Amino acid sequence: MPSTTHDPVDAIVVGMGATGGTAVKVLCDAGLKVVGFDKGPWLNAGQDYSGDELKFVNRNYLWPDPTVSPRTLRHDEESEAKRFQFSPTPQLVGGGTNHWAGWVPRPRESDFMLKSLHGSIPGANLADWPFRYDHLEPYLTRIEWEFGISGIAGADKYEPFRSKGYPSAPLAPTKFGRAFYDAANKMGINAFPLPHASVTNHHKGRDPFNRTSFWNQYGDPSGARSNTLTTFIPEAVATGNLDLRSECFVREVSVGPDGRATGVVYIDPEGREHKQEAKIVILSLGAIESARLMLMSTSPVFPDGIGNSSGQVGKNATFHEYLFAVGLFDKEIDDPLYGWTGNYISGGSLQFYETEEDRGHIGGCIIAASQTCHPINMVFPGRPLWGEAMKDADRNYFSHAMKIGLILHDLPVEKNRVDLDPTVKDGWGMPVARITHKPHPNDVSMGKWQVDKNAEILQVAGARKVIPVYLDEMTGNTCHQHGTVRMGFDPQTSVLNEWCQSHDVDNLFVVDGGSFPTATGVNPTLTMMANAWRVSEYIVHNHRTGNAERLPQPS
């Protein structure tokens, strides 16, 4: 039993990352008293972050400690799960926005209605979203301006309607970015600067900085990269309405005899157990950990986990996968590309996003030219393992290579899921998340087609050798998580309604990517944050009116 019970507040938000940071900003700005929890530390970006490659890449400064927060993975239900750091999103205040590359493209209109467009696909579990792009568009714009996003409106000729441009212009392309643009232009491919979570002009007290290779996987000390640690969360704290408790592990969402959430049980940094009561509980831990917490929150009312009367919690998990082709250029002829310099991505395209039947798969995904390596950790597929050949390969790869990657739009499969590992425990003695995942044939087909197309672009760019990396098994290498508590209108086939509100527990909400019915083929964070803002406004409305009336959707 908890040793201390704290007085109730208006809302609890568990998980202070992209969506939790968004939620506390909206709720606190509206005057609600909020307690925010994160199991990780509350770092100081200016003091704790830098371009120290060994610290951030080799010593897991931002990544979860695998001895404290492990996960297990298996590829089918008959296999034994093995410890594997699958989708190791940073678990600390700011979450994944501490380390991310910052791709923030908008979703497409087709992303919201895959079932209507394609019907039933054997082996997949497609579903339409319970709202459409037009309903989310005002919130996409809100995030772009409040959070700070750079881009060029209209540069993507396939982009759906937008009500406003971007607050910042994009950075100039890198040398490998210019090579990508030149090849794309020769092939008639619409290439453009991908929208970025960064500011290139003075914006809300933030200033741009000289971008280096120390970007993806690193913490940014300057504040130019958009991060909820340095934007939304300090803004929420400044209202006086947020009590943020870092290094506190929430192990259970508690419920009363009537089945409504009463608060959470958590363990503080000294190992003491507490209960914090609240009128509303919001989960934003990421699709894996939110599902895990719900499954751990058993009671006589919910013996299979809170909000899980349908048995759907944890199912239909999607994770994207970063696949790519690497091009090696002739160091004797070609100018250096310096694939380790500049921002992680420089130019992309969504020309291959929509379904074309002759490709052999439905859907498509974003592609982008990106860095090939870190200065110290430069390893590429097929690299010799020893001697002068290894040194020559490293020298060539260091300055005469580029990569074109993709974010795989994987289909939801009901058996691909998150549940509780029956034997492996975390540092608090709780069962860890077990991921079961086997790629759908459409995932494999899409990945191969797009990697081959990326290889073709590299060849047109002048690469003398191309190395493709295809999909074998999901590794969680993007840290993108979706679908474990999907939204929908039917309580038998979904966990949440269109406002990310539990069908079973009307004061429990989940605002992370777990709510996505399908994955989309773009990086999910902008969509997640926009949806979290939308849902938080709904919560504020209902808190003020004192009822569960649903807000009307935009027409």
C-alpha cells in the first residue's frame, strides 16, 4: 500500500515527452492544476548537452539503461522472447524530443482512411481513423508555430491543404543534400527541404545556431532544435500550475469501485510508494509503455488491465523501420560529400507516398537524404573488419558517401503486440514490455521497392557502388511507436474513442502514438503532438463544463 496519499489535482500526465509536454502546456495555460510524472531525470539542456559523441552514442546518456528498463522481443508467439532494446526512446523529461533528428512532415489525407481506400488486406487489420485530416489541420498549424518548425509551404507539391506557412525558413542544403536534389531533378522527382523541428530565425525567445553533425542522438545545448524540455514544459511550469515530478516511476493507474480512475501509484527516487489522486489521468508514455502501464493496472473491475474490456490493449502495434541505401562515390574523381556534416537530413520527397498498383504493395512512405555516419562511429554495411582495407573503406565512407533512407509505413497486424513478459522484471520489480512482431508481406514489399528506388537515385547521383539495406525483422530503430490502444467508434475493436478517451473509463485518456489506428508513412511526432493539443482542449472544455459532452468535430 502507498505510504502517502497526496491531495487530488485536476489532472495527472504520465510521461513528459512530446505529447505529455504538449498536454501540460495546454492544460496549465487553461488554469488546470496538473502533476506531471516522468521516470527519468529532468536535465538542463544548456549544461548537460553537447556534441560529445562518446557520451551520447556510445555511453547511452539519453537512452534507457537496459539493466533498469529492459524490453524483450520475439518474432512470433511460439518463439522465446529475448532481451532486446527495442525502440529505446529516451525516458526522461522531454522524451524523444531530446535526441530526435526532428523530421516533422504532415500526414496525408489518405493516412486517415486506409480501410476505406483499400478494404480488407489479408493478414492485416486496417482501420480508418475516427476523424480526418481536415479535423487535425488547425492543430498541425498550431504546433508548427508554437513549437517552432522550419520549412517551405508549397515546396511539397503533394502536401494537403494548410492554413498557414511555416514560422522559419529551412536551412541551406548540405553537399550530400545538393547531390540528392540534382539527381531528383534529373529523374523528375519532387524533392524539397523536409520540415524540421528547428528555428532558423528569432522565434519565441530562441535563436538559430550553426548546425553540426552532432544532431541525431545528441542533446542540443542551444535551444534552436525544438524540444518540449526547453519549450512547452518550461512554459507550463511558468504558469505555476504544473508540479513536475521527475525520476518517479508510475506503476499503476488506480480505480475506484465505480471503475473510474482515481489517480496513480508511483515510486519516488528514494523508493517510497505514493498515491497521487486526480480527476483526470492522461497517459503519454509512448505506445509501448502506455500499453504496459494499462496492462499492469489490474483490479477487480479490470482484471485484464484498465480499459481493456475489449482485450485490444497492446494489439495492432506498428513501429516503422528505418531502411536505406548507401551510395559510395569515387574519391579519386568526385568532390567530397562530407556525409558526417550538417544536419542529419537534407532534402526529401513524398512522391512515392500514395498507392500505385504496379508496385505490388499498398501505401508508401517518405524518403530523405541523410548523414552516413558519426565521426567516430562510422560503420557501413559490408565494411572490411580489419587492416588496411578497413582503414581505406572508412576514409572513403567518411567523406565520399551518402545515404537515402525511408520511414517504412508498416501495416497493423493484430498479433503484432505489446504484452507483459512473464519472467523478465525491470528495476522496480515490475514485468517488462514484451514485443511480438513479424512484418506483414506488404511491409517487406514496400521496403524493397523503395530501397531499390533510393538506390536508383544514388546511381543517378553518381555513386559507383550502392549498398541496399532491406527489411528482415523489425528492430525498432526509429523509436516510432503506434497503435497499441487504437482509436475507434466501436468499443469491441478499439480502446479509445475519437478524443483518445477510454471507452471503459471516461476520465482516462491516452494521447501518444498508441492511439493511432494505422501508422502513417511519415514521422509521427507532429501528428501526435497536434492530436495531443486537440484532445487537451477537449479535456479543458469538459473540465469547465463538468460533463462528458463531446465537442463537435469541424465540418
